[in-house]
Amino acid sequence: MKFSELTEPSKVRARDALYAILANSSIGGEDKAKAAGEFVCSAFLAMERFDRAPDVAADSSKVKIGDSRPIE
């Protein structure tokens, strides 16, 4: 996946994050600014690809979080 393939809202958030990093840091020089941009881009791409939500147990014998039943 490339930055251009991100959804428009993600692109806007990524740009905003990069602007905030550059405005609130002492990053100087083109190389460091480019590295910061690549870091932000990589982070947003990783978030877009992330799909590791826990599986919901179909087995009703398993105790769910917040269930007050004793564990057997």
C-alpha cells in the first residue's frame, strides 16, 4: 500500500501529524524532515493495514470480560 492509496481522511490526518511534528520539534534539514515524513507515512499505512481485532467467542461457555460468573 502506498500513501496515495490511503483514504482521504487518513491522508489529511497524516499530513496534520507531520505538520505538528515539524512545528513542535527541532527537526532541521531536509534529510530529517524527509525521515519524519516517512515515519508518519509508515505509521498511517500500518494503521490502515491493521486487522487484528480479537475474535468474538461463539462458545457461550467461555467467560466474557465483565461477567461475574466464577471461572471453572
